[in-house]
Amino acid sequence: MTRRKMLLVTAGATVLGLAALIGFADHNAIFGDDDDDEGREGLIKLLDTSKVNLQQGLAAGEQQGQPISAKFEVDDGKLQLSVYAAKEGKFFEVLINYMTGRVLRVEPITEGDDLAAASSQSAAMAAVKTTLKQAVDKAVIQSANARVVSARPSLKDGRPVVSIAFLDGEQFKTVEQPLD
């Protein structure tokens, strides 16, 4: 094989590998830190222990500002309900007690991937006509037997949408709901 052909084959394989990686990352982005099999299995096992649903978590998060996303996740082997909220140009992670629906603690988001995610989500929520909770409520009607795991807004073709992840039995599925 000539040197040029080897370079083309290597470059092609790199591009395909990168495209596959991006597709895989995008598909699993709804699970945040739980995008490995162990995290998803933990979420499947622990989600039934929650007496609070995601919509109740969003309502509790409103105490700290406009909810801009919410998710159930497994952190250090424990279930956690987290709501990102925006208030006066600042971002906060509001941790909700998944048994009572009360706010456990509020942590400012000031750096890293969390700040980038909060900024992006806030931008998507800037000109919405419906709240995140209303969008989730509407999606729940269409997926009656499933449990909402996360709600993450974004801009798609310049329009705000929310990706809502459900756990239906042991299967995860995602639907998109417009916010305008």
C-alpha cells in the first residue's frame, strides 16, 4: 500500500471513529454521569425508591429560580434528584430529597461542564412560552406507564425543545417536546 493510501485509510478510520463516538455520546447524554451500564442499572434499581417524581422536583426547584433542567441520577451508589435553576444571571444546582420533595441544599454552579450545561440550558429557556414542568407534564400524558428520568432543554434549529428521558420498565426512551 502506498503512503498516500495509508494516510487516506487512517484519516477515514479516524473520521468514522470520531463520528461514532459523537453519536454514542449524544445518544447517552441524557444520562449525564450515569451513561455507563452500571449507572443505568443503578438508576433502574433505585428509581422505584423515590416517592417524588421529576415534576415535583421541578416545582421544588422553583424556590431557587427558574428551573432549566432536572434529572434523577446515581451518585456514589445513591439516588439523587437534581434541578438546575437560573436566577439573576446565576446558576444553581438544587438537590431535592427524593422521598419528601423538599430542598436538601443549593449549590452555586460556577465552573466546568456544569456551568457550560447550565448556560446552554438557560439560553434555550430564555424565550419559551411554556415552563419545563408543563412540557414534562404534557409528555407524561403520552407515556403513561413510564417514569420521567430527566428533562434537558436545548436549541434545535434555533427553536427551544426539551429532551425528556423516560424509564419504561427497564428500557430508556427519549421524546422531544417543543417549548415555544
